[in-house]
Amino acid sequence: MQKVLIVLIKATQIFNIYEGVSVAESRSLVQTEVIRHLLHFAKRNSIFYKEISCRGLGISGTMFGQIDRKFCALKFCIKALLFSWDGLNMDKGNTTTFRSKEDVVKKWFLLDAEGKTLGRFAVEVAKILRGKHRPDFTPFSDSGDGVIVINAEKIVVTGPKKARKNYRYYTGSMSGLREVSYGTMIARHPTFPVEHAVKGMLPKSRLARQQMKRLRVFAGSEHGMSAQLPIIVNC
């Protein structure tokens, strides 16, 4: 935006120089000078040609092209440049980097679930699995890392959820709906509540199923993944 203001100041200075000239002569002189400066500025900054339509003013023209309809059309096109330049985002310094799964070096993170709230803890795990903790996060690429969860049996839920929260599944037969309370489920399968919560926070896609394979949940404090050199995270 600062560069655009410099161009506008240049054009304003040229208008002031040729203010005393007749309208017929000034139209040609100002048009030539301003377009020359704009083209020079565009060439230095690698700005591409873009058509502008000033609707509501009855003026149509181009950013760096011919403007012959009205003498004031040149002013309006320079003003339109102010509003359109910021949206073009032609600055080479502001680029978006997309990472493929081959470019990402996978890491493993170790999270302790002891005393943590189930939902809030699952959010942090899902972020790491998807790769949203990275500055170059790419939604359509498998750019996430692996997560090791320990002490899953010591996770907590708030309020009366321990008695009221139920997990449903179907046996496949008639009237095969079954419900298991949270207290019963964590006693039978201590790792299931964490895995179920994290899976529910991931997209329902093939990419998410691939990312879920990097989740390792252990009921106790021991895990057999020291070879992965996990990074301890406090969340």
C-alpha cells in the first residue's frame, strides 16, 4: 500500500505542474507523463497488467493503458489503483508455501493426560495430528506429526459426565443398539475415550484416517516408543 501512495503522489505532482496549461494540451501531457511513471513503476515491481472498470462513474479504462474518454478518467483510475492494488497481492515477499508430505520431517510428541479434561486435551492432540501447530500448515497434505499419549486412564471429565456420558455401538442384529457409560468404558478400555474424542475432532476423510494411525495411546505411564525420541509437550 505504501508503494501505491508513492505512485499517487507522483501523479499529483504532475497534475500540479501542468495545471496552468490548457485542457487540450494538459490532457495529452499529463496522460503521457503519468502512464510513463506507472509503467516504469510496474516494470520495477513486476506488476502485471490488470483491467479496471470504474462502475458508477461511467468510466472504463485500464491501469496502464489508454484513457481517452475524459480528462478526469485518469484521476479516477489512479484512485481505483489504490483499492485494487492491495487485493492483487503482487509483492513477492508475501507468498504462501504449500508443503507436500514428502517435504515434512515427521516428529513425535509426548503428552501426559493425567488430570487433563478430555475435550480440551483432545483438541491439542488433533491439532498436532493435522499439523496445525506448524506455520506452513497445508490442509490437503499429510503434514502432521505423531502423538504419544500416556496416562489415558487418568483423564477426567467435568460435571456429571462420568455417569451420564454414554458410548453407543451396534451389534448388527435387530435391536442391536448398545450403550456403555463413560465409567464402564474407561474401566474396560482406558484408551478408548481419548481415541474416540480425537477421532471426532478430525475431518471425516481418508487423510484423517491416515493421520489417526500416528496416534498412540497408553493407559499407564510406560510406553515403548523411546526410539522415536518424542518431544515432551505440556498442554
